[in-house]
Amino acid sequence: MRTLQEYARIVNDRLAQIPEITPEGSAGIGKLPGLLSASMRYSLSAGGKRLRPCMLLAAVELLGGSVEDALDFACAVEMIHTYSLIHDDLPGMDDDTLRRGRPTNHVVFGEGQAILAGDGLLNCAFETMLAQASCRLDRAADSLLAMREIATGSGVTGMIAGQVLDLWCEREKTGGEAELECIQYGKTACMFIYPLRAAGRLCRATEAQMEALTAYGRAFGLLFQATDDLLDVVGTVEDMGKTLGKDARSGKLTCISAYGVDGTRALVERLHAEAVRALDSFGPDADFFRALADDMVGRTK
Amino acid sequence: MRTLQEYARIVNDRLAQIPEITPEGSAGIGKLPGLLSASMRYSLSAGGKRLRPCMLLAAVELLGGSVEDALDFACAVEMIHTYSLIHDDLPGMDDDTLRRGRPTNHVVFGEGQAILAGDGLLNCAFETMLAQASCRLDRAADSLLAMREIATGSGVTGMIAGQVLDLWCEREKTGGEAELECIQYGKTACMFIYPLRAAGRLCRATEAQMEALTAYGRAFGLLFQATDDLLDVVGTVEDMGKTLGKDARSGKLTCISAYGVDGTRALVERLHAEAVRALDSFGPDADFFRALADDMVGRTK
């Protein structure tokens, strides 16, 4: 299996070629060929680590599949993740002005255009998967089941449900551990679980493999979020590229507000153990995924 | 073939059953089971005529296909149309407070929740199509090509491109006939053309049939928009269920601003003739679609 950096390079190379998000891609809309693609690319190229698409590709290789066949599904996952950040940062939502060390999309392009850039990325994720799938109609059923996993993860019982609960708890200044778990499962874990499950569908994984990927995705996703919450308190702006301490100041529901710093450190250890245990059946082939979980814990040390 | 009202009843019955948008559908997100589905249903059940999904179903029957197999694709088209209205009405976009005679989504649920209701409907459209397609894996290739048509219509070279250009022209107080044509093609015509093309894919239409559906969809969509622009000037609030004369006051680019009332009436006649001509090869079987075009012109008389 490759390194995270190698997978990220493959994803970035492909993202740069997807016609709808190249400068030439939105030709034919009058005097304005570039604004939509520019606003989508602005956030898409903001220097994320491409963790979710890389994990999808690594899972495909773990299961004996081909990176090339899965690549547009991986890019779609990154587009969906990026759209969710753009909309999350909007004044009507979290009202954030800094993301990955740069002004957020609506600060640069205006609120209306940022809404459309997000809509465009979500729609384009499906356009991209469907374009790839249309080239491989002999594998149409696998593609369809993979797309369905991704749509479920980003959907109204997954990521969007988490966003709704998060927004509501913040507005009503309410919520406890039960709400926190639902929010972090929906907003964060689902976009790890379901892309991994999509990899499983593309490779016709067994039910046992699907369950292992799901368990790892859940534990890793919650670990990722707990680590993020912890670093909002113990990290530095340079490391994180975003406004720090904001969660605490805004009274936002986080692992810190629910469990405190020490409780969150204990949770991080527990989720790490859970993630690693979920990989047992894959043996040493899954070292890529073990290392990811280790790195996550390492950032908080 | 059935009447528009019969198709609309079929669509409404099915929309009421789609699990993600029933009150029980978003269970499992803490104390907040109903808010997301309620906000999606609020706009989805605001009393639209279901024109786009009905036309998809009618095209399926015209081509000898089964309404049952196409029904979730039709519902998806209505969800996409509805999401686009919710986002279009947002303060960062058109800032409308009245739609189909009721307060707009963000007026009732707040801006953040309205953004998420729109996101939810767009994502749910794909969830719904993929769920249906997963039950018919023997027809996976047809489903996939149909979904691709719909995604293209609502996408970054279709509907969203039109929205971007519209927003930009309004903000910059610019644009002429060329921009107007692009906006109305993207924002309005694409969501007629591509659902009709999706019907064609589901029924394995011939290339000649696909071209006829495309030509009709384009002419009908532009006719629909020209009629709408005309009624904004010559219609009544009761007929339209929305604020009238707003386009003119806001200096928005419309058929009226570009061609005047008489010029728009002439355009309506021309587009009607074009729509009807596109149906020639289907013979009397296409009377449903002829009647739709006739009705559109009739509203302006």
C-alpha cells in the first residue's frame, strides 16, 4: 500500500482534471466562465490533507481493487467534504471567517456565491461519480451501491442530520453527551464510515469486511473529532490553521465541554484502541490504517 | 396517458412515503427527530404543480415504460427543484419572504436550517434514486444513465451555472440578451430538458427520441420562464401566489426588461410553436405535452 502523501498526490492530480472544476469547465454561461469553478476550486484547493478520499483509495487497495477505478469516487468524497465546510462557515451557520489559514469562501466570493459553490460541489460529486460509472457500465451495479453508501453518509440520516442537531443545540444553548455523540457521529464519523463502505462495495467486500470497515470508520471518525476538539484547547494556530478557542467561547458542544480535557484524553485512548481492534481481521495489510490512528493520537501528545 | 392531476397525485403519494422526509424518517439524531424532515417537507408540500416530475412520468409512458419504475426519479426531480427554490430565496441570494403564497423556508425555520433543508433535499434526491436503483440491479446501467442526466441538469453546467450568472448580473446590475438566454436556459430549461432525457434513458430511447425530448424540454422550459416573466407584469397575486412586480423594481434581468411586454408575447408564441414542432415525430401519443404548451400560452391571454 502507498503512503498518505502518495494517495493525496493521486487525488490532487485527478481533482485538477475534473472538467467541471477547471477554469475552462463552466464555459457557455455568458460572460462568466470562471466564477463558479473558481469559487469551488478556492475551497477545494485550500490545502486539506485529503484524508477521506485517501482512506477510500487505501481501502480499495486493501481489498484488492484498483485505485484507478475508484478515483472519481474518492474525488467526490472530497468535494462533499468541502461543500459541507463552505456551508458550515456561512454567516447563517457557524459564521467563520478563517479556514485552513485562509479567508472562508463567503468572505472572498460573497454569501450567495458561497451557497452556490457548496451546492455546485455537492452536485458535482454525483456528476463526477456518475461520469466515471457511465464509462464502466459492466460494473454499473457495484458503482451504484458505492454511490449509495456515499450518499447515505452525506445525507439526511448522516452528515446533514448531524449538522441540523449541531445548529439547533448551539442556537438553543442546550445538549448533553447524547446530543454530542449524535452530532459527532453524523457530522464527522459518517464521512469516514461511508466512504470506506463505498470502497467495500466497489470491491465486492464480504459482510465481515464491511463490518470491519464500518467499525474502523466509526472509531477513527470519532477519534478524529475528539482530537480536533482537544487541539482547539491545547493546540496552536500555526498547527491548526484556524481560529482557536472559539468553540469554548461560543459555548459550543464539544468533547471538552462534555468530558473536560482529561476525559477527552481518555476518550482519545479508548477510540484509538477501538479503531485498531477493528482492523484485526485484515492483519498487517491494514498497517496504513493503524498508522493513521496512531498519528491522530500523536498530534495530541 | 394520464392527466397532469393524475400524475401529480402519484408523485404526491410517493413523496409522502419516502422515509427520509417523513416525520419518523430522521429518528436517531437525539432530541431532534423531526426538524430536518419538517423543514424539507414544508417546502416540498407547498403546493407546487409537480410539473417536472409529472413530465418525466408522462415521457416514460410515452416511450412505453413503467411509471412505477420511474417514480423515485420523478420524486428526486421535485426535491431538486424544491431545494433550488429554498436556496434561491435565502437572504444571501434573492432574499424573498413569500413563495407559493407562504412564508419562505428561512422565514419559518431560520437561515441556517433553510440552508440545511436545501442541502438535505439535494442529497436526498440522490439517496432516493439510488435506493430505487439498488432494488433493480438488473437495470443498473439504465438507472445510472438516467441519474446522470438529472445530475447534469441540476449541475454546474446546468441549473447552478444559471444561478451563478443570475446572481452576478443582479449584483453587478449588468447583462443583456445573451446573459438572459444563458440564465433562463440554465435556471429553468435544464430542469425540464434533463428530467425528460432521464425518462429517455430509463426507457432506452433512440437517439432521435432523445433529441426530440431535448428540443421539447428546451422550448417548453424557456416558454415556461417567458410566461412567468410576463405574468409578473400582467398577472395577479392570487394567480401567482408570490410578490409581483418585484423583478421590475429590483432591476432584474427578465424577458420583459430585454424584450418588453409585446416582445415577450411574441417570444411566447415562437417558443410555443417550437415546443409543439419538436413533438411531431411522436404523433398523437404526445398530446399531453402539446396540451401543456397550450396551457402555458393560455395563462397569458
